[in-house]
Amino acid sequence: MFASVIIDQDTKALDKVFDYRVPDKIEIQNGDRVLVSFGARMMQGFVVELKEKTDYDEKKIKNIVAKMDEQPIIKPEMLQLMKFMCEEFHLRLTSVLKLFIPSEIREGKIKELFVKWGKLSKSFSAEQIKNAKSQKKAVEALQNKARIKIVDLKKEFGQSAVKALIEKGIIEIEMERCLRKPFSSQQEDKKIILNELQKRAVESVGEKGVYLLHGVTGSGKTEVYMNLIARVLEKGQNAIMLVPEISLTPQVMANFKSRFGDNVAVLHSSLSAGERFDEWKRLFFGEARVVVGARSAIFAPLDKVGIIIIDEQHEQSYISESNPRYDTFEIAKFRAEYNNCPLVVGSATPSVDIYEQAKHGDVNLIEIPTRANGKELPKIQIVDMMNELRVGNSGIFSSQLLSDLANVINEKKQAMIFINRRGFSSFMMCRECGYVAKCEACDVNLVYHREDNRLKCHYCGKQYRALDRCPNCGSDKIKQGAVGTERVVSELKEIFPNVKILRMDNDTTSRKNGHEKILSEFRESKPAILVGTQMIAKGHDFEDVVLVGIIDADQSLYRGDYRSTERCFQLITQVSGRAGRSQSEGKVVLQTYSPRHYVYKFAANYDYKGFFKKEENLRKTALFPPFSKIIRILFAHPDENVVRDELKMCYNKLLKVREKYFDEIIYMDAMKSPVKKIKNSFRYQIVIRLLLKNSREIENEIFKCTDDNLKSSVFFEVNPESMS
């Protein structure tokens, strides 16, 4: 018997299977983690196929050295998923396998945690301790309790006394597995009776297929999800629930834990190594049946999946933009088909791509057009900031927003201020010579953070001293760029000094439980203002938020991307939906320098269908997705000459593909990436736009043109979320 093994090394040279002989004394199965001899080293590998014969000389085939786990660590479904992902997203085998198995398990750095308990031996005799006071007291404590933690016994009665009692056999040791719990708080389950639209939504989800739940903000989609999950749990099946932001996980977990208790596990990147290890093992062994988490939770090792739910389907975070690059929706679709179960995606602002599929019947559409509490959606007031400038207001806040904030504070309510830019200002520039502070490792402006008085790169994390003088000409005339969350908070504190003002962005939530602490503090403070980036824009449910202010709504509108208007509409609708979610009426103040842009007209009326129709017509005319396919091949290398030469070589090969499919390829060009350098790697790209006819065939041929032994790192993306 022979085994095809993937070596656990993520390099292009090892991106293939190697055959090993299975010794008679070892029982090997598909998915087993094994120890093998590779060259002069002992390495870890994964068995992906067992076979009777090998195509190689059997005399040269080495034996598997050892099996590393009692049972296969990769389940059959995940082996199939690995093949699918490698073909669909043009990924390496080992890159994909790393997504399935936490590094804590692969690297063996974390072990199960056990707690030592002490209990009295049944054969205990008082004669054994008659002259030892501390030992007597420890025994008396154990006589009053069935068992006590050894660490507590040592703390109270001394290490030597406890050690002596163990050696005499008076105290017996019990080892108990202890789970590192990432989520401890528990709340009472709210017994919510579904309204008619919610009931209809639950009933509309069949045994299989893809369903789009298009419900306005506050329509009660989460309650629909929980009812669907309860339905599959009753059948003995399991569920996957995905949310786009880690900041949403505490709130969703609180709801799910109150409904489903210890059946729920959480997976996301902010867990400690030990927590991730324990939660993954609970799912692997069936101790937890519902997984809640961000993008990576789609790889949860659950058997018998009965439903997969993706909340806020439109979110960019479901597309991985670092290696390995993949689309969570496509993986969820594969797992749903493999398990013969439904995939439900929900959003108040679905992506144009999936709504187009729903329009043509490829996806089942379920609509909830009203809020669960029966209240109207908050009114959106558009404020023209050009008018504010004309009357002498050059500040961050319009007079309307300041007036409404004052009213909120007087009524002891809450407000949220949205600005999708962190830091104090977006750049520092010399007014005399035009010098702009840039990162040495990345081709980007440095962002000024006043709290630390540092310039920071938001790509690589490097920090620099803030400018007081220009390093180029020596001038002290330094100008600051566009405002960020830090400056908004600073100015609000000056205007409203006695009000609790909180900030939520990547800087304030980087520590463990950072999101949860800020949201909890905001929930308990009245009056209060929460300032944040897009992590405050979706999913959060605060009863006393009656006002939302949108600063610089135009920021996402002019990004030179065919999706920019779609993202702008989505952000406005989502953040507006945070207001007026209980009995109080909500209001939104939207500040813009382009008040007549069509996106604001549709957003102010929550008219998704009108916006979709306009966007659909524009994209159909210009032949942008979903009416075409964009392929981006990104090359990166520390030596600019290397990356430029290899880009040129691949482009020349692609010219033959374009010639072959001249009518289908409508655009192809090679260029520098908009962000030319990140982490000291120069970045160039080839962008291709092709018609949908024969697109899969053309895509495979394009990929083959880059499938050489290149020095550059090459990333292959289809309809990328970002072209930067």
C-alpha cells in the first residue's frame, strides 16, 4: 500500500504529492498527519490518497516513519474542498491545508490544558498525619468538600504539606480537561415571537439551494437565522454562521449562547492560541455543533452541516486579499452542495452580483421590506458642505449635526459618528516645498496619530517621528491632511467636554476583547457618542442610538473603482440602520460635497431596487462584472528589475492568449500596481477583462502563462475587491 503525501512546506517547489510506502505495522487513512523522511530532514505531511500501486520505482520509495495523531486530522469533506480551492482559486495545496488546521495544532506548540484536583483517599488514616498541623488542616478542608484544586490547596496550606499528603497516598490526584473559553458572558434568551414576514422567511428556506435574505436594517434577520439553526439542530445536524467583522462576534455570540448554550463555538483571528486550539477541537470532536465567526470559520471541521449562513453578504472582508486568496461565498457554496444543505446569505444591501443572480432565478430571493418593530427607517438629511463653507463654517461638523448632537445629549440618548478613516490626519505635508511624509517600505503616505505623536504606515505597521520641520527644506509650515477618527473625537471632546465619547477603529480594538469592552462601555453610557470606522456600520443593535452622523460621505465615492458607488450606497444604508432601532425615532445627518450625486438620492430613500437598476444599466453598458470577468495577476518581489522582467515575460505569453480569444478579451494591460510597494516588495500587475463566454477556459489558459518557476510572488485574482 502506498500513500500520496503533501509535505507541510508552503513553497512552489513542493506544491505536489510525494509517494511513500505504508508499513504493515501502521494503519494509515486519508487525512492522516504523518512524519516522513524528506531528503536529509524529518518532515510533517498529510495523506491525501491511498493506492495499491505507484508510478515510481518501488525500491526508491521510502516508508512513512510514524502516524502523528490517533485519527485523521483532515476530514473527507475538507480533502474534497482542498481540490476544489486549488482549481477554483489557483492555489497551492499546502496553502489551502493551512487554512483547515490551526497553526497551534500543526506546529504542536499548544496542548490540551488539564487541571489537577485533589480528593481524599478512601483508605485514609488519621494516624498518618497526627503530628502535622498543615496536613491536618488540608485534610479537614477536603473532608468538607468532595475535591479541591491542587493549586488552591498549595496556596492555602503550603506546597510541602500537600506534596507530603500526595506521597503518603492520602490525597489522590484527578486530572480534568479545562477549556480556555473565549466568551464567558451569558445573557438571558429573549423569547421573541416571529412576525409574519420573519415566519415566511424561515419557511421559504428549503432543504438545499442558495437563498438571498434581503431584509432592511432592523428587520430581524438574526432571529430568522437562529430559527433556521434551531431547525437543523433538531434534526441532529450542525450549523455555520459567518459575520463580517470581529466586532460583531461578541454581540452575535451573546445571542447565540443564550439560545444554544455550550453548543456554540467561536472562531476568529483575535482568539488566543489556546482558545483557538480548544474551540477547533470542540468542533472537530462534535462537542460544539454551531460555529460563529468571521471568514475563517467557513473552514470549521464540522460534520453533518445542515445550514450555512453568511450575514452581511456584501462585505469585502469575505474576500481574502492576502495569501491564500479566496472567496468565502464560493467555499460556502461548495460545502453546502457537499452536505446537501441550504446556504443563506443575508443583507440589507446585497452585492450587485448576487442580486443579479436572484433576478434571474439562480438564487432564491426572500424579502423582508419592513423593520421588525414596525417603525419607519430613520430619515436621512443630506447636508451640502459647500454651503457650510460659504457661510464661514470650515470645520468638521455642519451646524445641523452639532445642533442634533446637542439635542441627543440633552435627552440623555446616544449618537454614532461614522468616518471611514482612522488616525488624526491622513498625511503631513510641507507647505513650502510640497514634501509628503511616506513610508520607506511602502509606497503610501504616513498617517498622523496625535495620541502617540507618531506617523504610522497602515500597510506594514512601521512608525516614524512626527514632523515639526520639513526634512527636505527645513520649513516649519506643516500641513495636515484629511481628518480621521482621532481628530473627530478630539474636537467632539472640546465641544461636549462632559459627555462620554468613545472611539472604535483598528487602533483602539487591537488588544484582546477590545471590541467588546468599547461596545459594552457605550451600551452602559448615556448620553454617549461612539465615533468609528466601518466596524460600527453594521450589525450593532443599540436601543438608545437615535442619531447617526456621516462625516465625509464622499470618501468611498471617488476611488476609481467600478464598485465605488455600490460601496458608498452600502455604507450609508448600513450605518444609517444603527439609528432608531427601538421605540425612539432615528435620524441621520449625511455630510457631502456632492449632494446631487445619484447615489445619495437612492440612499436617502433606502431605494435599493432603484439603485440596483441604475448600477445594472451602467455596468451592462460598460461591460463590467457581473456582465464580464476581471482577472488581476499581481507580481511582487524586493528587486524591482526582477518583478518588471517577469511581468514582461508573462505578458508576452498572454499576448498569444489574447490573439486566440480576441473577441472575448476586451481589455488587457500591464502596469505598476496603484500601491507600487508594500513591505519592501515592488508590485506590478496585469489586468484583463473578458466576456463571460468561454471565461473559465480562458482563465485557465491565463493561469498557465504564470505557472513557471518565477522568483516573484504571484497572486491570481478573479473580480478582485480592491485593485490597490
